[in-house]
Amino acid sequence: MSVAAIRSLAGGVLGVAWLAASSAASAQGGSGLLDLLEEVRTNQTAESRINDEREQRFREHADEQMALQREAEAEVARQQALRTRLKQNFDDNETQLAQLQDTLDQRIGDLGELFGVFRQSADDAQTALYNSLITVEHPERKAVVASLAESDEVPTIPQMRALWQLLMQEIAHSGEISRFSADIIQPSGDQYAGTVIRVGAFNLISGDKYLNYLPDADQLVELPRQPQSHVRASADKLSAAAPGTEIGFYIDPSRGALLGLLVQAPSLLERVEQGKAVGYAIIVVGIVGLLIVLERFFSVARVRRRIKVQLADLDHPNLDNPLGRVLNVYYENKHLDLEAVKRKLDEVVFKDVSDIRRGLPLIKVLAAVAPLMGLLGTVTGMIGTFQAITLFGTGDPKLMAGGISQALITTVLGLVTAIPLLLTHSLLANQVTATSKVIAEQSAGMLAKKAEADAELKA
């Protein structure tokens, strides 16, 4: 607002005030006009002073605003210059970065492929070391190989050297047998501290027990089913052996896979149980046949031995063997005629030969019945298998395994029982035939001698 405008506004105000004062003076009388005039003059003087002060303040503020405006315009100019300079620096940096990237790509060359191979090797090494039995003794390797495999940065030479050292450590420890202490978990869940023997990277044992390593839980557990006694005996010998001693040991080159399958295989008792009632019946038949065979073998051997002794002394018959009894009958009845002596000898020979042959027909029958019982078990097992297929389909082979196992086991049991019985029956039959032949020959010789003596008497 200008000074002239301010003065015009002030004059208008005074005119209005004067008109008001005139009106008031007309209403109150002429005596108050002078007072009013004086008051208007006083107010006009005060108002002029106030207006001058306000004008002065307006001028002062106008100068300040102009100074601030000039400062703002200068700051804007500086910022624009800074923007221009930063943009130029950014463009220069972009150009330089592109040049450096091209230079890096040229210098790296085949190193990029090397870094990829390193990461792949680190991943493979992590899987191998986590599952390795050597990690049980050296668990600190897990953290090292994990940091190498999970790193997204370009590997450094120390990192590559660390991976190489881990792989060399795995190779070196794979050819040694070491002892260390560790916590072992039993199949029942109980835990105890024991001495563990690591055989390379293949097996872990403690005493005569084979151990299994669970990498996820980082635990050593005893196998729920241990191998056969001779395999466990080799582990026990290795546990008790002094350093440097050569011990035969059953090693699992598959690092536990074959051993796990081996302990899952059913034992002899479990296989017999798969044959069920028919299998047990075949075993009973085999045991009965074996007892008869053993009794007959000892009996025939005793008779043959006594007959052999009797053959060395035919003049003094001994009644503990068939030949001695035949000789005794002959000497007691040699005064009778030939026909009577023949009948007496035939009676003794028939009785003793029958005693010797006792049990052979039963052995032959059992040898024939055993495979028939095995066939019965086969048919029964197949019937059970087809029933399982009818009820549950062929989706789960385990449902059919029971019937198939019964069919095969009973067949095996029948053959295992029949073959030895047939062979022993043949051996016993040959021995009995040879013994009977000796008795018959001696009896025929005595009859011939009697006939010659009777012929000489008649002559």
C-alpha cells in the first residue's frame, strides 16, 4: 500500500469523524462544537503519528522481504548448479562403471565357470560330509562346509583352500581305524556313553554292537537287529584288539546300506514261523525221521561190528549177534536131518534180518510224505494269497507276502526233510542188504556143509 493511499484513507476517516462530531454538536448545542473541534484535531495529530510509524514499519519489512527474496533466489541458483554438477558426476560414474564391468568380465574369463564349479562342489561336499561317519568324530566340519555352500559371494582363495582341506581330510580319514567316546542310544531309548570304533567311512561299532548314524538328529543308535553271531564276534575282536593287531572284520562297503538290509532279513526262526502249521508238521516229521535214522544207524553198525568179530571165530558162537545165533542153532541141531536144520536156520535168519530191517519202511514213508506236506503248504499259501488279492486287490504287495512266504517255505521244508531221509534210507538199505547177505551166505554154507556130511554118511 502506498503513502498517498494511506493519507487519503486517513482524510476520509477524519471527514467522517468531523461529520459525526457536527451532528453531535448540532444536537447538543453550540457550546460543545469547540470541544469537539479540539478533540478532532488532537485525534488527527495522534493518527498522523501512528500512520507515520506504520509507514516506517512497512518500509522496514519491505526491505527485509526483498533481502529474503534475494537470498532465496541465490540458494535456488546454487542448488541448480549442484544438480547440474551431480548429474554430470552420475553420468560420468555410469560410464566408468560400464567400462569397469567390461574390464572385469574380460579379466574374469574362465574364472566365472570356476566359481560355479566351486559352489557345486561345496554343495556336493556338504551332502557327503553331513552323511559321513567321519563327521561323528569331527562334528566341527559341518559349520565350515555349511558356510562355504551357503555363501553367495565370489569365493576367496582361503575358502577354496578350506574346501580342498575338507575333501582331503575325508579321504585321509577314510583309510584309518580310530577310537573316540560318544553318546549311544539303545533301541529301548536309553542313552549311555561308550567307546566307538570307526572303521574308515564304512562302519561304526561299540563292543560287539553295530551302530547307525542319524545325520538329521546327529545321534548314534544301536541297530535294532544286530547281524549274525559270527559277524558280531568279529566286531568284538576288533574292539578288544590292541593297536597294530590284524583282525578279520566284516565291513560294509556301502556305508551301512547293505548292513541295514541284512539285519532286516528274517532269521531262520522267523522263516520257519512263516510256514505256519504245515511247516511245523513237516519239521516234526523230519525230527521223527532223523531220530529213526540215527537209531537204525547205530543199531546196524553195532550188529555189523559184532558179526565181523564173529566171523573171526566161527567155532564159538556168540548170541549177541545174528550170525552167532545162526551158528548156535546149527551146532545145536546138526544131528537132525538136512531139512529140519534148514527150517531151523531159516527161522533164525528171517527173524534177525527182520529185526535189522526194522524202521526202513517207515523212513521211506516219511521221505515220501514230507514233499507232499510241502505241496499242501504251497497250495494253502496260494489260497491265502488269492484271497488277499480278492479282498484288497494288488495295490499292496505286503498283503500277499504272507501267503507266498508260506507257499515257498513249506516247499523248502518238505524238500529239506525228504532229501536227507531218502539218502539215509538208501545208505541204511545198503548196509542192511550187506549184513543180510553175510548171514545168508553163512547159513547157506552151513547147509552145504551139512549136506556134504550127510552124503558121506550115506556113502
